[in-house]
Amino acid sequence: MRDERIEPQFDGPMNDLVKGKRTRRDVIVAVGRLGGLGVLGSSLAPFLAACSSAPAARTASTGGTTSGAASPVATNAASTTRWPISNMTTDELLAYYDKFLPFTSHLPLEKGPSGGTSLKLGFSQTGFNHPWRVEMIKSAQAEVARHPNVSMVVTDGNVDINKQSNDIDDLLAQGADAIIMSPVESAGLAPAAAKVMAANKPLVLLDRDVPSDKTLFIGQSNVTMAKAVADVMVKMLNGQGQIIELTGLIGSSPAIDRQKGMREALASAPGIKVLVTGDAQWIRDPAVKLMDDYLVAYPKINAVFSHAEESSWGAQLSIARANRCGDRILHFTHDGSNAGFQSVKDGLFAADGNYSPFIGDVGVRAALLALAGKDIPNKQKYEAAGWLYRLPDSPAVTAENAAQWIGKGWGDFAPPENPCH
């Protein structure tokens, strides 16, 4: 029965929880002081269900602690319950795994229970604000769906270092057996990574690395991918020209590596000059604002080298608004969406770096192997602390091969219309 006198007092702590200002542990303590732990379960349920990657909502006990245990999804029967975030049923996730994911042969695991007990994984995602990130979660859920004794809790880092660090604390407090993390920024999440390792939990990093110890870092090479795109740029510019670089979030390992790959390609083309480098943060609006300024400052621009498709689409919009479509500025970008491949086919992009978000399943398998005490085959030491598992490169997508790659990328959204038409 609801207590109408107590429940309104939950608003402050609950709002702080949703905004990432407090962990669940802090909220439990605050509500406990109000004498309302019995109401906490019903108050938290909607939020916890949205953050759990298993269809059943987690519940809070009346004993003063959250159970954190999500009911594992049965994979041997049809399920019409839709998983949060991906909005797919178990059967849809299993079909998606079998028919679409490109790296299922890497660190393979048999379908069925993994280990002899129930296992809970924590997945700390950079944020849910970009479809690339959602596709990574979907691929992780597809692997979890194959193992009926495994559940997974996914947290939204809101592209904020402090929020994601708090999420790691929260997942550890809930008793996650292993942590999978794709950090928003490399150095800033090193302390959170250290906490996981200090707790003797497997720590698997996806896409972005941290400069501290970890069980395994998994990803394709941003350096070689960006160099492949920049090699196309050098060829199309005949080794001469002036370019703008729009980076991903400064300080993140992909942004560092994509810039490194570009510079490696430009080392053989001294006739190409980088006019300016700006932090477009992987998204469209910052790219528009930066490009607005650059178009005023630089009357001659031959190409824009963007670290992300969203940044390229933003730069194109700015060029059209400035009536500079006649300059025929070329766009070289990265991310590997189906919309990006379509933009290559349509002539909006000259080349698109083919970087896959479908690595969540590999991360889940790596975590389960580590929990089982099994060695990770083909892992390697590298320049950072811990171990690396490098996934193979995919070719840069250009006008010559765009048609064969459309449908193999991520996302089912259409690209924006060409603003210069």
C-alpha cells in the first residue's frame, strides 16, 4: 500500500538518481532515513527496468539493500518480451546474432549456460545518445540472450566522465561479476577502471581504451582505418590542397588514433596542409558551429576530414548555408553506418571509414571466458597496460564498393538529403 505522506519526499533523491547525481546506494540510504524502504521497490522499478538489459525488472528488497539480480532470459523458448534499449525480443536477438553480427567467430562460445551458476554482467556505456552506441548494446544483448544463466545491467553514462565513474561504482555495489565498459574519455575513466581491477573483477573495454590495467581491450584499429581513408583523400587531391580536420571528442582514444592515422598518410603528401583542427565531439551541432567559423576564416578549402559521419553531415549543412557548394569541398569521414555508405554512393562522402559497433558480443564472450578462468586466445601485449584483442580491419568504403557494403553497416535510418541540391 502506498504511503502518500512519505512517497513525495522521494522526488529529490529519485530525480538525482535519474540525472546521475547519486548512485542507487546513496538513494537507498536517503530513503531509508525517511523510513520508506518498503515503497522504494515500486518507486525504483520503472527506472531499474529501463537500465537493465534483461527483460525482467530488478527489485529492491525491504531489508535495506537492493538485490540487483535480474531474472535471466530463457533462450530455449519464444519470448515476446522486448529488451530495453534495443527493443528486440529474445528470438529477434538470437536471429540477429546468427544472421548479421560479423565477429561471432572471434572468441566463440557455445550457446547455452556459461559456467555453473547465475552470472551478472555490468555494461557501462558511454551514452545512449547515438545509434552507434545502441548498436553496440544490441550486439552485447544478442550474446547474453544465448546464455540462459547470464543477465546484464546496462548504464547510460550520458557522455559524462563523472556519471560514468559513478555508474561503475553502482555496478560494483550491485555485485556485477564482471564489467564491460566503453569509456567516454580515456584518462578520465582510468580511476574507475582501477576500482574494477582492485575488486578482482574482469574488466573488458570496448572501442575506447584507458591508460591503466585491464583484462582486455577489444577494438578495430582506428589508426589503420583513418590512414586508409586519408590515403583515399591524398589520391583524390593529387597530393595537393588545404583541409579542415573535425575530430571526435578530444582526449578519447579513437580521436587520438584517427588523427594519428591521418597524419601518417599526410606524411607522404607534404603538399596537403591542415588549416585548422576543431573538436566536433562526434556529433552534428558542434561541427556546424566550427565549420561556420572556418568558412569565414578560410576562403580556400579543398576537403574536410571528419572523425565521424555526423560531423561530416554537419559540415555539409554549414557549407550549403554559406553558399559554398560551388567550391566542391570533398568529405572524408568515419563510422560505417548504412546511411554513411549511402552518402558515399550518392556522392556526399568521398570515403567512409568502416568501423563497426558490432563488438558488444565479443566483449560479453571475453568477460564470460575470463569468469570461467579460461585464457583469451590471440590476445597480445601492446603499448598500454593490460591486454589487447584486435579485431580485423574492414575496407574503406568509396564509390567503387559502396553498393556492396550498404546493408552490412549499422543503423536503419536514412541519410540527410544533400543540402547542396
